[in-house]
Amino acid sequence: MIGMESSEIVREKEHPFAKKRWIIAVTLVVLTFLGLFYGLFAGSLSFSLRDIIEGIQDEGSTVHRIVWDLRIPRVLVGFIVGTCLATSGALLQGVMRNPLADPGIIGVSSGAGLVAIIIMILFPQHMAFLPLGAFLGAFITAMVIYALSWQKGAPASRIVLVGVSINALIGAATSALMLLHSDKVQSVLPWLAGGIGGVSWAHLNMIIYYAIFAIILAFFGIKHIRVLMLGDEMAKLLGYNVERSRFYLIVVSTMLAGIAVSVSGLIGFVGLVVPHMLRLLVGNDYRYLLPLSCLGGGILLVFADAIARSWFDPIELPVGILLSFLGGPFFLYLIHRGGKQRAFR
């Protein structure tokens, strides 16, 4: 039995929408292209399709500078950030068997944010190291959480409790740092609000290879996460090294969160909302849930960013604020409905 593949070990209850999963997958693919297309048109300045096509070809035109230099990289970066956040959230929810788990809630995103803020405030001359710093902050935070959670193993419930405590400590440290350097806070506030305004092709080139690598690692972890969701004791009986599998998945989730935070700041609730909603549609089989979460996260962030920069003209609302308005009530709804029992039944 130990040598069996996880697909043979984990026999999940057939989901009522199982036969319609391909329809949902095709729908998400279509929405992906629609979102990327819509993102090119959204903004304070409106262009026709003909203007965009001609402008892309004319490098000296205003349309070229706006669409090619600003909107296209912004849409692509937004999709990658959303994909990373949703995938990170899906992994954490599976590892901890809790649909309320999210990189922002257990402190991983906050750890990345703290290091990024330290670089922006204290070492602005080293901004080139911001992505690396954000990733290291997320990684170190995850390792601290894992180490403090260890007690003859690292049960999921203990990881959540330790993570929430670490999140509170990091929040206090961030506030103290901003108070001590109040003269430099203004430049940090937009980043704290969460957004992808001002990103360029350089930002895209900076994260795309890391993101692809982390997503591939996430897919390699699917068979482990399906077994872990049966419970630690059952996974051990089936021959899996529970702690090693959980450690691997937490590291991958941390990588994804750090990649996203490095360019977008603190954007919350994508990793909470997307996997939970898709779980209701396609079930809890991570062979379907994880790839669809990748698409769903990208779709959500691209559409949310397009709305945030076009519906509130003449101001541009940071997408992190918009998603907080949407995600906050949804989080309360999950708590009210008893999300854990419903989502993982």
C-alpha cells in the first residue's frame, strides 16, 4: 500500500459538479482572455481596438507608451500576482485543512512586507533587492512559525495559532518602524495599501521566472496535499512522511506569497476567496482545485485592478483596498457558516 500513488490512495467522494469540471475550466480560460483584454482598455483614457493595434506598432505614439509600456505589463503582472496568491492560499488551506487559512492571516505576507518596508525606508538605495528581501522575509517568517509550532510534530491547528500570533507581532513591528520614520512613510503608504500601479516590463521580467518555478513546485505537491487532507494519522499509516510533506508545501506557499508581495505590496483575501469559491464548484480534489485556483486568482486580480483604476476616476483606488472591501464580508460569512465543516466535508 505504501508504494501506491496518491490517486489510488485518496478516493474522494464524488462531487455533484464533477462531470461539469471541464465546463468550469473552459469558462475560466475564457474569462482569463477576457480579463487580459479588458485590462488593455480600462483606464482614465479610452482607446478603440484600432487605436491600440496601431499604437502598439507606432513606438513614438502616446497610445504606445500608455498601452505597451503601462497597461500590458500591468495586466500581466496582475495576473501573475493573483495566480501566486490564490495558489499559495489553496496550498495553505489544504495543508492546514482549514478554508480560513491565507498567507496574510498566518503572517507570511506580513513577514515579506516588513522586510520590504525596511528596505524602502532604511535602504532606498538598494531597491533592486526588494523582491529578494520580500521572499526572505516570507521564508524566515514561515520557518519561525514552523519551528515554534513543532512539538513532536507540527499539527495544523498549532501552526494556525502560532501564525496568527506572529502576524500580530510583525504588525506591531511594522507600525513602530513607520512611527520612528514618519517622514518617510508617505512613500510607503501606496505599497501598504496593495496595488500594481506603476509596474513595468522590468517588474514582469523580475518575477515571471520565479513564479513559473514556484507554480511547478506547487503542482508537484498535489499528491502530498491530497493525502495530508485525510489527517496526519491516516497519512502516516499510508507511508507518507507528514512533516516532510507539510514542510515542502509550506515552503512553496511561502515562495508564492513572497513573489506576489515583492511587486504588489499587501493584497489580501485573494488566497482566501478564490480557493474556497472554486472548492464549492469543483470539489476538494486538488488535481482540479489547484490549477483552477491558479486561473481564478489571476482573473480576480486583473478584473479588480481594471475596476479600481477605471470606475473611480479621477482617482485610482489601490486594488488591495477594493479587495479588502470584498473579502472582509466574505471572511465573516465563512466564519458564520462554519467554513471548515462545510468546505472539507
